[in-house]
Amino acid sequence: MRSFEGQVIVITGSATGLGAAMALAVAEQGARAVVLKCTKSLTEAQATAEQVRSLGAEAVIAQGDVSDDAACRSIAEAARPFGRIDALVNNAGITKHAPSHGDLDALSAEDFARLYAVNVIGPFQMVRAARSLLEAAERPAVLMISSIAGVTGIGSSVAYAATKGALNTMTLSLARALAPKIRVNALCPGFIDTRWFTDAYGEATTETIRERMRATTPLQVASGPEDIAAAGLFFLSGAARHVTGETLLVDAGMHLGYAPLTAR
């Protein structure tokens, strides 16, 4: 399959994890160029870029914090030499870990503001910065990487869940506003086995989380980046050319155990 033959793809937060997995997947499927956006992980972004190049695509590294509008415009401009952006993946995101949602003192107003700046305002600014290059493509697509936290109210903190709920709503707003030219959809992963967890909790606790996922999700698996990336590629591909304003949960069925969804 070469579903992305000749395409130009911009992926934020793509040095490692899900973003890197998507970058490698589109390169493998024929992408002409991948713009890899990273904030701090330059060494890892360079390693991912080399892998992208080994698969036959050009790789461009753009550094910047998506909460900064000027940085977003600079990231989009990294694709300017290619004349268009076929797909933008808003994958960059952060959290403040406060897993006891009842501990309201674990989060400050500054925590909320920072998470909203990166997780909600950042994707908006990236879409705005990339709009003209997206409109230059034949069938452009935007994919927001959200979370089941935004649907079920679970996750690493109340603030994180709130930002992902806002991102889901913004997906609907932008899908209406940018139609008919640009499609906008959202992917809501559950657990993804990446450094997100090991950096926060350490390997021992992360292994406990993996085991819990295998024991409690209906599909009895702990998803890796490649598992989630495959669903994301559907939204970017021609197979989804009539899909916009959609939110897809990719969580091995984890959401089935939460009352708001089981009652829906």
C-alpha cells in the first residue's frame, strides 16, 4: 500500500511515540516529505528523521512550542518549499499528573492555563498557520490527537481531561468552518505504551499499568504507538474522504466500562 504517495505531512510532537509512528508509517506508504515538529527532543527527532529518510521520504525538523503563534507559523513555513500540506496531525500535547481527581489542590490555575495553551490553543494556531498550504492540496485533512479522557473524564488529571474535551468540541467547530475544502477529525486513544508513562511513573509502575490494560480492556491488549497510528492514517487517507467532524475512540474497548458511554 502507498496511500500517501507524493504527499506532504506535518506532524507535531513527532520526535517519539505516536507522532513518530505516524511519521514512519506515512513515509513507508509513499509520502514525499514529513515535517517533524519537536519542542525539546532534537536528538530523538533527528533519529526519527533518519528513519523517515531511510524509507524514501524527505524529512524536515521544525522546533517550536505550539502555544506560541509565531512558532506555529514557523513550523507551517517549513512545508512551504513543497508548495502544500496534504495533512496536518496535531499530536503535540502535555499533561500535569494529578491522578487523584478528588484532590483539587493538586492543580493550579497556571497548570490549567499551560495545558490549555498547548493542548487546545496550540492545535488551533497550527490549523490557522497551515490553512493556506492545506487549501493548496487536493484533499487536505487535519487530525487532532485527543484522548478518551476528553470523552469519559478520566486520565492523568482533571485539567488534561478538560483540554481534550475542548479539543473534541473544537474539532466539530473547525470541521464546519473549514468545509468543504479541509476535513477535520479527532482520534481518541486510550493507553499507549510510550515514554509518556515511563517518564511519569517509572518502568515498574508502567508494567503494572500494562498488565491492568491486558486484564481489563475488552480486547485484552496494551496498545502500542503503531496500533493507534494505523487508525490515524485512515483519517488522513483517501478512504476517509467523506469523513469530517468525527471522533474515533481507539482504546481496545476501555471506554465500554464507563457509565456515560455504556448508557449512551
